Amino acid sequence: TGQAFFALIARTTNALRAAGVQPGDRVAVQIAKSPEALAVYAATTSIGAIFLPLNTAYTPDELDYFLGNATPRVFLCDPAKADALVPLASRHGATPLTLDGAGQGSLPDLMQDQPETFTPTPREPADLAAILYTSGTTGRSKGAMLTHANLLSNAETLAKLWRFTETDVLLHALPIFHTHGLFVASNISLLTGGAMIFLPGFD
């Protein structure tokens, strides 16, 4: 339900704050698609921090560049990859946390005793909400900066054009490190109050 998801966002927000995330910090994530992963996105923006989703197929060498370039406060990865990625995060000054597709890891452990209420950090329309790295076809990947106004206006415009409402159901099969899967599909459903069938992956 919406209330249960809001409570999940609240616990995630308070856990990230406990991990030291402050307004303006980057939160980099390379994790499986799950409701908990979507809550990390919402929690990051609620804090006023900047969400940085990373392709789950990126290798440690590729991640080394992104973490060095973006300098995140927290790097969230799959527990199965922690042995290789925790030292990488530490080398770049990021606090390593883990979360798997079943909602297990050090972040959920940190969330257990957190309250289910929070006060969002006030943000201006021009404040950054997310960074998406380009594919790097013409050179090294660059971080494209997306503001709160960018994301909101995109969702509002598409919800209107597609006539998406709270009575609609979205079959969500895309990854959420991808711009459409996260910033189009998920944002429109969250904005309008529509339901999502949130498939863990595309087969």
C-alpha cells in the first residue's frame, strides 16, 4: 500500500541520515531492482541529497571512475559483490552499505529501529536531485545533472499527455538504473498515485 511504502521511505531516510548523508551529498547505488531500491531513491531526494544510479553490469574498474568522479558520501551495492566493492568505496571516501533484491543487507539492518516519520529537507526547483552518467560513446562518461524541477516537470507533462491517473496500473519491467525505468515510469506512478506491478527484471 501507499502507507507501507511511505513508512519504508521514512525508515530509509532516517537510516541514510544516520549513515551521514546530508543535503548536497551524492548517494551512489549499484543494486538490484526492488521496492527497497525505489525507497532509497525517494529517501535520497527527501534528504536533499543527489541520487546516482549505476548500471548493475558495471565492472569494478568502471565503478572506480564513477566513484572517483562523483565522490559520493555513500555507495550502496549488492552484498554478493561486497568483497570487491567495499574496498573500492572506502578508497574513494564513500561509506559502503549493502542491499540485495530481497531487501537484505547492512542498510536494512540500519533501518530496523528507525522511526516511520521524517521531515523532508526543503529544496528549491534548481537544486540537484540526481546525476545520470552518459553512455560514453563520444568520450569518457559525463555526469548529467538533473534538478528537482527537471524531474517534476517531466513527470507532470508525461502524466498529462499519457492521461495517467490513480486508476491506472503500470507493468514495470525496466531496470531502475535507467532513465525511463526510474525517472519516467516510477515518477509518473508515484506522482499520480497509480499502481505498479514491479517486476524484478526483464525476461
